[in-house]
Amino acid sequence: MDNINSNTDNGTTKESTLRMPERHHRRPKERGKFFLLRNILNIIFIIGAIVGMLVYFFQNEGAGTVIVLGAMAFKMCECVIRLVK
């Protein structure tokens, strides 16, 4: 937003602009070449973690643990791709 204030002092006009500060912590929205692969790996991780928790709580603790650990492997792959970019 820009607000322009005009002040008249001795026949001269002074203009000052007040602007919102720029946000430096936001990066431009760039998807990168691995964006789709990272999203697929994240989806696999989320589904695997949910299935693993359901198996862990309702069926077999050992099998549920193995499923969650397998899902975590997909998440680790996604993190490596994110760091390497």
C-alpha cells in the first residue's frame, strides 16, 4: 500500500511515501526440477505412515513398526533431494 502525504511549507510541496516493509524471508515461488518427485515421495510417506500406525495399533506391533520405518525411508529420500537440489 502506498500512502502519499503532501505537505505545503513555504510554497513547496514535499511528498513522502509510506510503504509496507518488504518480506525478505519469502523466496520466489520456484518449483524446481524435482518438485513432482518430492511430492510423490511425500504422498507415499504419508500413506505409509498412516497405514503403519493403523497396523501397529490394531493388528501387529512388529509389522506396523516395519511399515512405518519403510515409510520413513521415502521421507529420507525426499529430504536428501531437497538438500541436494
